[in-house]
Amino acid sequence: GQRAALGVDLTSYIPIWKGTSRQKVVVLGAGAFGTAMAYAAAQGGNDVVIYMRDKNQCHTINTEHRNPRYLSEFSLLMEGGSSEIRGICTLEDLKVELETPGVVIVHALPC
């Protein structure tokens, strides 16, 4: 399926806790790596947010549920609608998301 099309099924390496509370995951960077990490985290039923600077890219992720710049052929909607990947593009929104107790931060920015 779509998960394997990325080259490896990353979801097999991420624990999936069905029936427990969802974990907040903030991915910093919406390139190919950030998009893949967000997808894998969302497959686990987590509440996933991707931070990027590009407002148009953010708008497309939130309205069309795909990243227009990277891995655009893959839908960011999870099967069964159990989870959604949201895009944010302001530092104010990022600050709010990072204030969540126990938030997991995935650094996916270029070095």
C-alpha cells in the first residue's frame, strides 16, 4: 500500500497504542523526511502537526491533505479517519503546540 511505497514501512517501527490517549507529535520541517515522519506518527493514531514557513504549502496540507512540494502523490489522510495531520506556519501556533505536556518533537530540518 501507500506506506510501503515510501520505500520502507516506517509504521512497523512506531508503537501503536490502540485505546489509549493520543500523543501530540510536532514535526519541525515539511520536506520529504518531515512528511514521512508525520505520516508514520499519524498512522499510530497520534495528533500530528507539521511546522513549516511556507503559507501556501501549509494551506494545501490543511485543505487538500497532501504536501504539494514533497511526496505530493501521497494522501495525508489516514485510513479510517482515526488521525489527521495538520500544518502550521506561524511561530505563535508553534509555541501553542509545544506547550502541550509530553509533546514529542521530531526535528526534520536540514542541517
